[in-house]
Amino acid sequence: MTLRPTEIDLTDAGHYEKPDAGFAVWDVLQREAPVFWNRCTDRPGFWALTRHADAVAVYHDKESFTSERGMQVAQDESAARAAGGKMLIVTDPPKQRELREVLKPAFTQAGVRHLEDEMHHIVAGALEAAGEEDAVDFVMAVAAKLPMSVICALLGVPRPDWEQMVTWTRTAFGSTTGDDPSRPPVTELEKAEANASIFAYYQSLVAERRRSPGEHDLISLLVRGEIEGRPLTDLEILLNIQGLITGGNETTRHSSAGAVIAFVENPDEWRRLKADPSLVRTAVEEVLRWTAPSIHVMRTALRDVVVGGQHVRTGERVTIWTPAVNRDPAAFPDARRFDVGRKPNPHLTFGLGAHFCIGSTLARLELRVLISQLVERVESMELAGPVKRLRSITMWGFDRVPVRLELAASRSREVVAA
């Protein structure tokens, strides 16, 4: 039976945990209704964009669209109002530019380069440990370790607390469903408690930095920073920490897990990369295109505007569905092929325009380290059970990725400290 656009509701998270991971609905919309009005029963409707050109147009049109009324369709309206104009991703220029300048020193190439050796050490140890097991969940055994460690280092979290941060963030942003008896589903109450724990922890750390700021950590930058001629409030600092944790930890974790699945499902591309490690940088961009962890991004129209030939009224919400946009055949030749040498690769995983992801340099470095270490240390990999995708309309990612790693012969005898 052919699916019709009128039968589609993109807020049904069940679409994104199926084997087709949402493409059954996105493909229909891309062909038949690329600017689609999604009706909702429990929240206002919204326009959904699935074509690359339309997404680019909205990202660049800062006169017609605002980010300050929320970035996700499921976001609580009161939470959106509380964060609007305070958190970087939901603040419009010119205030957004000032806030970005406060944070930017930590995310330049020079700002992240000192973390690279530590990244290699973390990934090498995790892969070696995983290779000693018959099978591991790549999400927890490897993918979760690097980004959270890096974010903790950037924020100045004491090293003994890093593992607790991994646990809290996995609970706070994890799936609420599951079929693994050894890992019960995360309840909404558990999510709320984990979020509260994260907030309280950083509230304490902000107070400590106000008393004794450090030299380079992000919290100290925020404590010393100014916007509109005044210091940032505690709420502004905490909201931006929350944004950095979500953007810096969750997205990279899911891209890392998705990279392994892409290599398993495309063994010729894995062998190609193993034979020519100079392709690592283009492979990073292809992984970013392919995995697109932030499933959608929202803007709100500030005035009547035409998008893709469709009239959008003032106050209506417009969403960009990144996985679909990143596989638009009009923008990517052979878009359904995973190609580690793809050039050019104008993916929109980091967005575009004023809100282009401030952590893009860091995310690329983390993925480059991960893929380089996989190429160097792993001879082959295979799935060791069913992949479990998240049931979510905010994160397009993975709850569980069971894999079996065969270490390269020259590496299997090494002992690398985790």
C-alpha cells in the first residue's frame, strides 16, 4: 500500500526506530510534498522541509525567521520562552553574535588542538578493550566515552566525575523504550531526575568558578564573559552549558555509532578506507552527512514568506529534516550511496548561516580521531545482534549497537591503557 502525504505525522517517533529509519515517510514527502504541512493533535502544526535547496534558503534568511521561539517541535513552550535570547542556539543576532564571541575561543582549531592526544588515548584504549571481548555495545563501550570526556575537559569538570556525567547524560537523553532485558527502558521520571542532577552539578561548578575562575575552561569563559555590556547571569551560563552538553556529547556519540554501522553495511568502502587512510577527512564529512544526528531543526516565521513555492504565514513554524535533506538527490549525486571519498559534500548536519554549529571543528576532530583509530587498530567489524535505534523526534541515533571487532594483528598484542 502506497503511503500518502496526508497520512504522515512526523511527530510519530516510531518512524525513526524502524529499519528504514524514517526514509519511508521522508521519501514520500521529498517526492510529493517537499514543503509539507504537518497537522498535530496535541501541539501546533508546522511546515516540514525535505529538500536541500529549501533548507539552505531558510537557514540564510535571518530576516524572515527566528530561532528564539524554540528549535524543536516537541519543545515545551515555557522552556522555549525561558531559553530564548539566553541560550546560543535560541538567540538571534546581534545578541547571538556577542554570545558566540564569548564561547568561540574554546572551539577554534587552536582551542581544541591540545585535546587531540587525549582523544587518541581514549579511543585507542576503548577499542583495544572492546577487541578483547566477544562482542560489545559500541555505543557505551566506545562512542559514549570520547565526546563526554572531551566536553568534561572543556568545561573543567574534575576527572573523577566524568563517568558520572556519561551516566547522567545517557539517561537524560536516552531512549524511553527498549527490548534488552539487561537494560530496562528509561522512564520519563528518570530522565527528569538525570536532567536535574546535571543542572545541580553545574550550578555548583558555576558558583565555584565565580569564586575562583580558571584560565581556559568554558565555564570560566562564560563567567568572565559579557553580553550587552553586562556579565552573563547564572541562568544564561547554565542554559549554554546544557546546550553544549547536548550538542557536543549526544550528536557526536550517535555519529560515531552510525559510522561503525555505515562501515559494516558498506564493506567495500571500509576496505577502501583501510587501503587509503588519506580518505579519512572526506570519510568524516560523509559520516556527518550519513548520520545527521539532530533529526530536525525549527525556525518560526517573523513575517509572511514564500518557501519552496509555498506561502508561509507569520508565526508558523518551519522545520528542516536533516537526514532527508542530506540525501536529497538534487544536491548529492548517488545520494543513497555511502562514499568515503565524496566531494563536494555540502551536508547540513552542522546547519548553516548565523547558527552554524560552533562546535563543528571539535566534532570533526573527534570523528577524525575515531575513524583514524578504527582504520589503524581494527581489521574488520560485524554486527553481533540487532541495532536498536532511539525512539525520538529530536535525536536520530542509537540506543544499542552490538558489534564484534577484530583487531589488526599488529595491534592485538599491544596493551593500551584505557
